[in-house]
Amino acid sequence: MKTGFIGAGNMASAIIEGLCSSACLAPQELAVFDVDNKKALCSSACLAPQELAVFDVDNKKAAALGDRYGIAVCNDVLSLAAFADCIVLAVKPNVLQSVLSEIRDLVREKQSLLLTIAAGKPLSFYADTLGFPVRMIRVMPNINASVLAAVSAYCGSDTSTKEDLDFADRFCASFGTAIALPEKLFPIFGVIGGSAPAYAYLFIDALARAAVQQGMPRAQAQQVAAQMVLGSAKMVLESSAHPQELIDRVCSPGGTTIEGLLALQKDGFEAAVADAVKAAADKDSRL
């Protein structure tokens, strides 16, 4: 399925990077090519040519992706819509309406599949804006797509086919973990799946800076903190234990860990996390 991205921002770039370094999708589903037909920059050997393209109003962003991954760069939205069987809407929510108005006629004519990664806009928004039923997939990814470690939720409109949903699953799985989720849960998923990587980065940075204060070199401290978070996440996912049970395993009676844990609780760590989730969810509801 020829796939075109409208938008070349951080999230689109992360997804394209993930897609271009993953062999998860079948050859007919996704591919990249060099605009000069002289080199293929995608690291996956299973991908067929001439099936992935990008457009952005900032041509430099799109051109950078074209140069880096060898994907086609379109000069305008209509060219991309004419090229793609699946159009990925990777723009800010406030410009969606104008983009949809530009591609409306081509979407109707080609019966294109639309796949959106925009936050805060339900599936009904797209059919209402276009004025006709449309095959629609809503995806909520996160920035970790660029290292093939995103967790992404997806759901489809009533007019989406089983093949559309299968494509969405493979699309998301190509850069991480794919989760089929009812749309009513997308707002909270967007917070803990989409926004929370920033909170995790902040936690890693805070641990590293605290270790530097105690005399550890910065690079080493950051490596230790990041690897600790990675391993801890793996324990939660792969063990049968509840996170609280795992906490108890680490906290020896009278030991150092329980002292640090009580300090975190005293300083409002859990309340701060809950406040961050609520603030982000409230913002999502206002988009």
C-alpha cells in the first residue's frame, strides 16, 4: 500500500525512521526509494521501491527525510494525496481542517485510507469535516518509534475494513508495540503512552544529575539511570509480579532503598505524577 505522510515533524520523522529500519511490514505494504534512483537508504531488504513519500510546508524538513532515508518528497499536498493509497495525517490538530479540505476530492475519488496521529480529534471529526464516510484509522504513537520501542494504540472507523485494521496493526508493530484500543480510552492512552516518555526522560535526567552531585561522571550516570529504567520496565512486563511487589523485593528492612522511597513519597512523587497525568488529560480535552 503506497503510504504518504503529510507532515514531517518530530513524530512523523520518528515513525518514518522506525518504518525504514524495520522489516515488519510486507513488501507490498511499505517501501522507500531514493529520489535519484541511485541508492536505497532503508536498512530493510524486504521493502519494495517507490511506496513511501512525505510532504511538509517546511520543505527543508521533508527534504531532510528524503536525503536521509531515500523516500520521495512531494511538492504539495495534492501530489502526495494522488500518490498515496494510505495518507498519514501527521500535522497539528489546528491545521487538520484546512488539510482535509485540500485533499477532500482526491480522498473521495480514490477512496483513500486516512491514518491520523493527531491528538484530540475523534474519528467522527474526519467524516464530519470531509462531508462523507471515510476509511479511517486513528493511531496514537510515541516518540520512541525512532528506536523501534514505541507503544501505539489504534482504532478504526465503522467504515474501516479488516484489511485496514490489519495494516494499522502492522504499521504500528513495525516501530514498537501495537495495541488495539477502544477510542474512548484514547485520551488517557495519549497521556501515559504519548506524553509520558517526556516524564520518563525527566526522571532519568534527574537521577543522573543527582548522581553527578554525588561524584559520578555525567555520561556514566546517564547510562546507569537509563539502563535501570529499561530493565525495570522489562521486569514489570515480563514478570508476573505487581509493581508494588517488585518494590518490596528491592526494599530491604532498614536499608538504603526504603529511605529513598520514603523521601520520594514525602516530597509528593506519586501526587506529582497523578497531577501531571490529569493536567495532560485536561489539555487533551480542550484540543
